[in-house]
Amino acid sequence: MPIDKKKLTKEMLKKASQCKTAEELIALAKAEGFEITKAEAEAYLTELENIELDKAELENVAGGGKHNTEMSGKINAKLYG
């Protein structure tokens, strides 16, 4: 089941980006109340490897910064194609 992006926090994204294996990401997701398959975890890890968000972008993803619709669109495109 796809993860509801609105429920992700910058802390979750930071933790997810530190996962080295699908199994680590699955365990993290479960601890945060999400269920993901191994295939989904592998896909998310691949996406995370290809994304480098600066601090402002990361804050905007999680809603911690000033809302910027254009920036949010760019970040969502990076994260979710």
C-alpha cells in the first residue's frame, strides 16, 4: 500500500534516508505505523539514493518551512516521480 505522503515528517524522511537495506526500512516503517512490502522498500531506497534535498527542501517536504507551492511540487516530483 502506498504511503500517505501527508503523514511523513522530516524526521521520518531523515531516518529513512539512513536505512541501508530494505529490511531496515521495513522495520522503520513498521515502527512508525506503516506497512510496506520488500519491493516498495527497495523502490523507496532507490528513490532516496537519487535525491539530495537541502535543508530548506527537506523542511518544506515535512511542512516545517514556509509553504512554497512551487518548491513543494518540485520536491514531490523528486520523491515520487
